[in-house]
Amino acid sequence: MIHTPKPVEQVEQEIRSLILEKGAVSCGFSRCPSDDAYLRRLPTAISLAVQVSDAVVDEIKEAPTMSYFHHYRTLNYFIDQVQLSLGLYLQKEGYSFFPIPASQSIPSNESPFSAKFSHKEAAVLAGLGKIGRSCLFLENNLGPRVRLGTVFTNFVPSFLSGTPVPKKNEDHNFTLSEHCSNCSLCIDSCPSHALFGNKAVSTKREELLDPEKCSLFMKKEFQHIGRGAVCGICMSVCPAGKIHNIE
């Protein structure tokens, strides 16, 4: 049976519908730069955001909770499954896909405590939100209370057709979230003092956060809570995410 390609606009709409029907709160497309030679063959990044439970986040005070640790892992698994469903759809339609794991840290990376590609960078480029002073991604409606997923593909939506892929070292001129202009709650609340407090427009993690300091503190102080793999304090205090606060 000969496969007849669907119109690009139809594939784009079916991608959006699939992601949102699976439970994501937002999704978008971008032309994403990467230093990875293989990912450069798949220039479109599809970003998706899944909401974190407000009740679970609001329980976090001076330390993470076992409930948050379990919820964090459950969301990561869920996002990976959504990405797999999306990828299988793309493959059925004749396109390639490469999912970035929901939570990944590659020891051999030049930048420590980082994945194959930054979910936050892809989501900002896709217009889903901005970066906060906490170095967290702040989704347009839910602030930091989301987990992100990214799938690279060679499918190109019609509105991105002809748009060049920017170079990795290009200044994308991302705007710091407006929620951060007169706020330092995340910086003041960080128990590891790993946040630099910069207000400069930047998406470079190292200019906003010391990831090693953050990680080592969690492993030392929160080992009894989820093996020191999560914290969440900066997310719980952020005003951008308190719209649905139950307190």
C-alpha cells in the first residue's frame, strides 16, 4: 500500500491535538540550534509542557517532600510516554524523531549536569514561556510549575518553512520573565545559595545558577528524601506559579 503524505498543515494540527489530548498544557515548534551533529539533521524541535500538581508543590517548604519526589519521577515517565506516542505518529507519517529524555544528565557532556539538549531553550524558542532568575523555565500561564519535553524531527511546519536554524552560539536575545523584575524570592529561599541573582537577559545556565553547588547540596542535605535528587523550593516560592495556590 502506497503511503500518501498528508498536507503539512494537517500533520501540524494532528501533532498539537495528540500532545494536548495526552494531557500536556501547551506545545509549540521551533527551529533549534544544536552542537550535536546528529540533531542538526532534525532541525525542528517540538516542545511540550505538562503541569505539576499545585497541591504537591505547595507542600514544599524548607525541604522537598517524598510526595514531590514521587510526583517528579511520575511526570518524567509520563512525558517520556507522550514523546514516544508523538514520535511513533511522526514515524508513521514518514518523518524521523529523536526524543530528549524528560530528565537526563550526561556525565561526559562538556557542560556538567546537562542533557543532550536543553528543554528550556527549546521551549523558549517555541514561545511557551521565558527564563526566570531562578534559571527555571516559566511557562506563560503556569510559571515554573511545569515539566518539559522535547522531540526533534525533520518535520517542518508550514510557518517555519524557510526559517534558518540559528547557530548554537548566536545571541537569541531572550527576555527575562516580567515576573522577575522586582522579585528575589527564589534567590533568598535557595538553601544551597546556588543562584547568582543576575537580572541580565540570558539563557546561559552558568550565568544564573551553579548546577554543581545545587546538586551537591541536594545529595548531602536531602539524601533521605528521594536520594537527594530533587528540591523544588525555588519553584514553590515563585509568585508566577501561585495562581492556583490552595492555601
